[in-house]
Amino acid sequence: MASAPDRDPRHHTQKMRKALDDIRNHLREDVAKVDEPQLKAVFETSAEVLGGLSKAFEDYERKNEAAWK
């Protein structure tokens, strides 16, 4: 049987947001470590996409969007 935290959707969304934010930060840090413009663009684009996903989880938690109400 699942524990109380495992049943709370916020427990899962917060864990996912943390993981997404960690990867996004790592990508942004690595932009400064590579010289190839195309790879920099891939890192920046990936960081932006992950930021959007993180925001979607935050919006779900806060019920900010009509879809989550």
C-alpha cells in the first residue's frame, strides 16, 4: 500500500520539478563550457523546454490554468 506522501500529487510534482530544474541548470552551466554554437543552441533550447515543463507542473500544483481546475 502506498504511503501518504506517495498518494499526494504535490509530492510527485515537486520531485519532478526539482529534477527538471536541476537538469535545466546543468544545461545552462554547460553552455559556457562548450565552443560549438550549435551545441550551445541545443543546450539553451533544451533548458527552455525543461523550464516550460517545470512551469506546467507548478501550474498544476497551484491550479493556475483552467485545465487543472
